[in-house]
Amino acid sequence: MSAANANHAPESHDADHLGHEGHNHGSFRSYMIGFVLSVILTAIPFALVMTGVLPTNATAAIVMGAAVVQIVVHMIYFLHMNTKSEGGWTMMALIFTIVIVVICLAGSLWVMYHLNTNMMPGAHDMTGMG
Amino acid sequence: MSATTVKTDQADVFYLEEEPHHEEGSSTMLGFWLYLMSDCLIFAMLFAVFGVLGGNYAAGPGPRELFDLDLVAINTAMLLFSSITYGFAMLAMDRGAKRQTLVWLAITGLFGLAFLGIELYEFGHLIHEGATPQRSAFLSAFFTLVGTHGLHVTFGIIWLVTLMVQVGMKGLIPANKRRLMCLSMFWHFLDVIWIGVFTFVYLMGMLR
């Protein structure tokens, strides 16, 4: 009997949530905030790279930073991510995905960078051959 | 009925005697989100490939010689505009305004087509200059990553047109609303991927 109760609780919550889903699409205001922030966060990196006013390292850092912030802006204002939707499972899936993505990206770049460095003598001969 | 009660008294039951009632489509949004996350992993792999091979020009042209940032900026604007117009379509859908929803969806589709057109023009220009996918590992990785994103946008537009027809024929019924919400997530997700593309491929490429 207790098992049945436990199963009913999240279900009723889901049904409740579904009823509120109409309000989960944000408002005109939240879309405009997201849009304006995105425009700013796109214009800054493009302007920096096109004009080249800052040293390369500083430009690269700002470009990467703007991208990360803009992705978060899109997640919040366009994809309406929050910790409560679908009982928190969308957030759990997102966190899991981010962990996997970071492991794959960082791991690949790290391993292949060291492989390149350690294979340097061969790599010189190979560049001409492509 | 009484027979089952007698049975439950005697032995434990390890299954639900009655299937819990789920509203139709109540799990669709979560399921579609999980699909998007797996799609995200595909792009992560392609980004990793580009990160590893992005410097192997095989004595061919590099990003500085090939990329036209003005074009990329216009493309980025197209996709961003299409994102906000899709948002307006969702707001119109919430109000139950079928005609406005269709108009905003059409505008979104046009921005999407403009994005695709500019991207195909860029690809054509590159291939015309001899910068084909076969030229170097950098170009193979570039065409695979950017092409996969373009292919997603293409299917997004096909999906969008399909939904416009369905909304036109059946109106804003719950099933169509659910489909529009799925496409909304897909469309905004593609814009998120594009942030990664223009940052890592184009802008960082120019800084290399």
C-alpha cells in the first residue's frame, strides 16, 4: 500500500505541472531580455576579433567567456531551464550531459595534444604529406 | 476481484495491480529533452574532432584565408532572429491566436532559410576556391561539424512547415501544442549549438 502511495505522489505532481505548463513559456519581457543579452554577448566577441584592439590571449578569453555566458542566457530565457520542470529531471539530464561533454572534450584535446607533442619528430615529416 | 485480494493477503505482489494513469503526452517533453541531450553528445564529439584536427591544414588554406567574419555575423543574426520569432510564436500559441502563431512560424522559417542559404553560399564559395572537405583534416572536420548543424536546421525547417500545415488544418489542439513545444526546444537548442560553432570554429579560428 505504501508503494502505491509513493507512486501516486509524483504522478499527481506531474499532472499538476502539466496544468501549469502554459505559464512555462516565459513572457514577452523574458524573451526580449534574452534576446538583448544575446545580441550584446554576440556583438562583443565579433567586434573584438574583427578590430583586434586587444592582445590575442585577452581576446580569446573574452570570446570564450561570452560564449559560456550566452549559452546560459539561452538556457534560461529561451529553453526555460529551471530546477523544477519535470520534477527536476531535465536539470539532472543536463548536468549529466555537461559532465560527459566536459570529459570528452577535455580528454580528447588533452590526450591528442600530448600525442602530438611526443610524436614531434615524425609529425614534421608528415606535415608535407598531409 | 475478491480472488485477487485473497492472493495479495497471502503473498507479496511485486507489480502494480493497476497501471498508473498517465495523461497522453505527459512524458513527451522530458523524452524530447533526453533526445536533445544525446544530440548534444553528437555535437560534443564533432567539436572534439575539430579541436584535435583543427590545426592540421596539410599546407592548405587556414581559417584566416578562408573565413569571412561579416558573413558569419549575418548568419548568427539570422539564427538569433529566428529564435526570438519562434519565441513570439509560442507566446501567440499560449494566447490561442492561431493566425499569429502561423505568421510568426512563417517568419521563423524564412530566417531559417536565410541562414541555410548563406551557409550554402559560404560552402559553395569554399569549394570553388579548392577548400573542399578532402583538402585537409581541418576542412574535413569543419565541413562535418558545420554541415551537421546545417542538416539539423534543414530538418527543423521541414518539421516547421509540417507543423504549420497541421496547425492550419487542425488548429491549436493539445497534440499540436505539444509538437510546437518540442520544435521550440529543438530550434533554441540549435541556436545554442551555433554559439559553440561561431565561437570555436570561426572566432577562435581567426585568432589561431
